[in-house]
Amino acid sequence: MRKDDLPGDGSKLERTEGNPELKEPFQLAIDTIPGLVWSAQPDGHIDFLNQRWRDYTGMTLAEACGWGWQAAIPPEDLAGLMEYWKGVLASGAPGETEARLRGADGVNRWFLFRAVPLYDEAGKLIKWYGTNTDIQDRKWAEALLAGEKRILEMISRWEPVPVLMETLCHVVEEISEEIICSILLLDEKGVRLTLGAAPSLPSSYTGELKGLLDSYEAGPCARAASLMKPVIIADVLEDEPSVFFRELAVKHGLRACWTTPVFSSSGQVLGTFALYSRIPSLPSAQQERMIGQMSHLAAVAIERSQEQEKLKRSEAYLARAQSLSSTGSFCWNVSTQEMVWSDETYRICEVDRSVTPTGELTRDLIHPEDVGLFFQMLSGHETDYRFECRLRLPSGKIKHLQVDGAAVENEQGQRVEWIGNFMDITARKLADEALRASEHLARGQLNALKKTLDALSQESEPDHFLAHVLGTLTEEMEAHSVSVWEMNPTVGQVELVANFEDSRIQLPAKLEPPRSKAANEPRDHPVWTEFFREGKHCVVGMLDADPPMVRLEDGQNTDAHHWYGDQISDPQVGASIKRLAELGIITTLCVPLLLAGKVTGLVSIRFQQRRTFRREEVELTRALTHHVMLAVYWMRLSRQSRETAVVAERNRMARDIHDTLAQGFTGVIVQLEAAEDAKSKGLYDNVDHHIQRARELARESLKEARRSVQALRPQALEERSLPEALEALSQKMTFGTPMRVSFVLEGNPRPLPAECEGNLLRISQEALTNAVRHAQAGEFIIRLSFTPQRVTLELSDDGSGFDPAAKSDGFGLLGIRERVEAMGGELALISRPGHGTVHLISLPLSSASSSLL
């Protein structure tokens, strides 16, 4: 640094000594700035230290100037600091290093020492200026992190507990000077504390304490274990009730003790963790955090060691390991043909433990198509092998196995036996199949939803919209035809609403009179009565049976019963069955129509071949049937009124369909893609997790669709406040994706009207869906702010953005605008291609409190 580089007049710092008018304010500024400041002559001789430096060290200016400042440096740091300072002086270049500086209270703290040279116009070094910056907190955090890493590495290597405990004490004592650490362990009976580690406590102290550790009066550690809470003794002489411990501690120079119980993962006391100080004091905030972190590490080490010892002592250690991995072992003697199975092999093969395994038994258990492969691998020339095969158990159950093994040879190179293991990979195989089935289901749901939304946005006639929905249902299920029936509670009959056949919809007014008559609801029927009362299960009809039969599709292959029971002689029933037979219908699937949890009718899906239905197919039909319910509901509203009320209700339904099922299916697809990625990487546990998450999202979307039909507020707001629901929504929709989501709450949240909270939740859901599905965003921020006058919701992402002025065919932005207008709020949309998108919704609280009531 040159004098010209100084602010203002480059010689101002030099001239303050000779100019009293300048010196006083400048001196005051240097002395009061929040830092330790000093200056030195070109040879390193200190000629000034500001007041804060002197206050911190407790030294006078006369004592510290020159080289007297070295008295404030701990001896173990001084040599290195002086060597570095001399190197900086010799180089004439700026420098910085770290060292400890002793305070007036005798406590050493870490500081960052910085020095910069000052040159005159001729390039001559004329001065050094420097600062000392307190970095104690940073050094503490670094040391604590390094200590934790060291302990965790030792735990992972199964180091003995005594070594771990002693190392942990040393780590604590290195981090916090003047502190002594001890760890006491609770014995197996849970009644007595024993010494775990206390490397810096004198043996005379720990020796006298033995035998009294199980007594409440023995001291703070015994009380902490007994009370199951921390005990803080700031001054042993004043605060310690135990006379014995007080006298023992003072005798050994211990004046303060801070101890906490060490808890297991199940909440049981494992021991105590204590810090001692030789001066009366309370723990600092840093020391309190360290106690919490280190006691947790001690718990992990103790629990893991205890578990290891239990496993080593257990005779079933190997069996336990095999059971955990679903892996069984076997040995086959080539000459005697004797076989030995482990317990887990018996369990996998579902064979009683008393049965002696033989080659014949093994052949009978292996699937006929895989027997040749199994024995070919064992009789081949390879000494090591791995292959997959199937078991076909006597119960008919199929299991998939991965077989690994090796040949054992004698000294002459002859094979004497085969050893290997079976790993049950059935779950993995089923996960693969479930992934394919779930992907098919999700694609079908998404395709159906797209077609439904397209029809809803384009069709002005409810009849045509219903035709689109029924056509989509027929196509997705590969069915022959579909009919819709509604319950007439007045007469206790189901009446035909619509029939979709040959790509055309037929309404009752257009059908022939015999076909439009209502069918009676069967009374006291083992299938139909349950169907109309509960609506939990679909009904499968089998028309190729004689007589036609029906059964509940509940996944349990329930018994079949006559179609109409004692009403089989009803001419109307006979005519209906005859007509279906003429159409070649063999199987029907009846799905309940639900409104407010009550069965209001059914959808009958007809097939010209014998069908069995997977659970995914049934769930798909139930989801699509809700579209039918929406279409029928809309058609009924349309018949009642062609005015604006119908338009408003249609928009509400469209928004709710869009905001529930569409976003839900987006989440399903995200999870399925994550499952595919996990499968490709061999992470089969993750595959199961993602598939399960996809199922949960599909069910949640189905539940929200039901609530939409019932005009109920979202389920998330029934169980949570708006801030909690928004945060949960962000985590749920981005689980398994690389997107980072942040939720920020500002101000004091207050309850809003139900419709207002529902609208804000749906708006957030739409914006987040667009960020995930279209914008390829990496980060999404939800900011909810409350002020006395307004509530503001800001939704921002760093995605691809778009031109808000451009024409859009999507329904999402229109739905957002309509919701904001309904709340009497304001919407600001900020976006441009390549620069992300920001939705800003501002709602006056007076509007939120009154206009939506």
C-alpha cells in the first residue's frame, strides 16, 4: 500500500502526530472501531496499539510497544508467530496468520493476524499497519467438527469402547482449554455407574469415588442419571448438596461440574457425560452445544458396542445375519450326495426343519423350467458361479432366487463339495413388475386426465363432455362399452343415465323404452347389498357362467353369487342379460359412483373376454369413474341452469381437477422416473420406496378428487395450518427430484377463511407443478408474509421462464388468475425466457376476512 492509496490526503495518518487538531478525532476513531488495530515501524517495532487491543490484553501502551506485546502470546504459539512475522518483514509484502492471544481474564482466544506495508512515493517502506480479528468461534467449530469425524471413524472401525471413550475425552479437552472431561457408564443391571473414561482426572479422585457412584448423594453425575436430566453445578462450594462430593472435588481443585445423561435411541440412560472446571463458572453456549453433541456420539458408540457384544455372544449370530439379508446357505457333498441347509434356507424353501435335504428334494422345489439350469451350473467346469432361478413351492407360491457359490477342491484338484447361498430376490422381482405396472397405471391416468381436461376446456355441451369421458374410460380399459346408472332414492332403483357403445353416447331419451326402464336394487344380496351400502369395492360380473355370477373385487378372490339372487326371474333382468350376451359380453366390472361418501350409482364396464383385474387396473377405473361423476354432476347442473352459475361451477371443477389430479399425477411420474433411475443403478430398496411413494401420491390425489366433487376444502388444510400445508406440499411434490425447495414464513401467521387458504394452497401447487414439469427449475422458493393489512404469497423459481404476454393454451395460469380475483386480491406475474418466474399474490386481510364469508 502506498501513501497515495490512503483515503483523502495520503499523509493524514503521518500528520496526526504533529497536528493536535487531527490527532484527537482520528485517535478516537482508531480506539473505538470494533477491532484490534496496531502499527509498527519498518523493522517490526510496534509503535501503536489501539485502546481495544489494550483493553482486551490488559496491557498498557508502554508495556506492549516495541516487542512487549509478545507477553500476550501463549508460549506454544509465540515461536511460530515470530518466525512468520520476521518472514513478512523481510518480504515487505502483506501477510496473515493465525495464533492465540491471551485476554486480560487469562483466557486464550484464536485471532487472525493481518499486516500490510505502507510505502512512500519513492517506494520506500515507511510503516506497517495491522489488525487482529477474533476467530475463536470458527476455530471452535472446526475443531469440534474434526473431533466428531475422528470419533465417527473410530466407531465405524468398531474400536473398543474404552479407547473410544478416552479419545472422546481428549477431543473435548483439546477443544476447550482448562476443561476436564469424564464419561461414566451404567452397568447392565442399570443400577450402578462405573468409570468409562477420565484421562485427565487424578486417580486419587476416581479411586475414592468408586463404590459410591450408585448413590444419589455421590454427586452430580449420579443425580443426572437418576433424574434423567442435566445437572449444572456452577460452584461446588455453594451449590453442591453432597458433602462427600463437595469435599472430594475441592480437595482435587475442581470447582464446577456440568453433567448430562447419555441416552440410548430408545430413551434409556446409558451413562453420564461430564465436564469439570477448576474455576467456578457456568458452561458457555459453545460448551453446552459440545456437551450435547459429544454425549450423542458417546451414546452411538456405547449402543453400537453393546449390540456387537450381544451379537457375538448369540449362538444365532449367523442365522440372524442370513435372516436380515434373506440369504440362506447350503453345502453339497459330491461323493456322498449329502446336503446341509442353514435355517434361513429352510425358511426360504418353506420346508420343515426336521426334513433332511436331498438332491431330489431340491429338484422338486426348483421350477421345472429352471431345473436344468440349476444342475448344469453345479456340474459345469466353472469353480465359481452366479445365476438366478425360481422355486415353485408346494403351496403354489413362486419365489425368485439368486444363487452364488463355489466349488471346493482337494489337494488333487478334485471337487469334493459345493458351497453357496440362496438370496431371496422375490421382492426385487416383484418391484420390477410393480414398477412396470405402476408406470402403465400412471401413464393411463395421465392420458385420461389430459383427454378429460381437453374435453372440459373445449366442450360447451355437458352431454358431449360425458361422451368424451366415457370414451376415454372405454379406451383405457380396452372395453366393449360402458353404461352409467344413478340411484333414485325415492323408489330405491338405479336408473340409466347414459350408455356408451360403438363410440357413441346414448341417453335415456334416445333409447328404446324397454332399455330405459330402471333396474331394481337387489335387497339382502351378499354382493350388491355390500356394494351399495359401503362402496369400498367394485363388483365383477361373469356372464359366461350358468347362471350369471357376481363377486366383490376386493383382492381376496371372494366367493361368487348369483347375479340377482331371488330376482333372477325378473323379466327385465333376463332381457338385460340376454342383450349383453347378444353383444358378446363375458365380463363386467361395476364401479361405485360416490358423492359425499355415499354410493349414488355405478358405472358398468363391459368386456367381450374373460378378464381378471390387477389392483392397479381397479384403481385406474376408480380414478376415471370420478371423472364420470364430475361429468354427470356437470350435466345435471347444466340441465338445471344454463346461466352463469353453470360456467362458474364448471370452472371450479376444472380448476380442482387440474389442481388435484394433474399435480398428483405429476408427482407420481416423478417418483416412477426416480424408481426407474434407482433400478438402473441397482438401488432396489430405493425402487420400493419410490413405488410406495407413487402409490401414496396417487391415493392422495384420488382422495383430493373426491373432496373436490364434494366441494370440501383440501385434506391438507383439514390437518394443518396454511404455512404447515405449504411446507408439506413442497416436500411432497419434490421428493425424489433434484429441485431444492425453500419455505419462508414472515410475520405472525393468522387463520384465513377456508376458501382463501384453499386457493392459496392450490395456486402454490400449480406454480410448483409448472416449475417441476415445464420449467426444469433447480430451485423453488415459497415466501408467505403476514402484515397487519395484507397477506402476500410469493412463488419464485429459477427455471426456463416464459413470455407472460404470449398466448397460452394451458389452464393453470387462467386458474390462478380466477382464484386471485375470487379472493379480491392482486396478481403480479414476472417472467421472461431463461430468467425464471415469480408469482406475487397480494391479498388485503380485510378482503380475506369478509369477502369470502
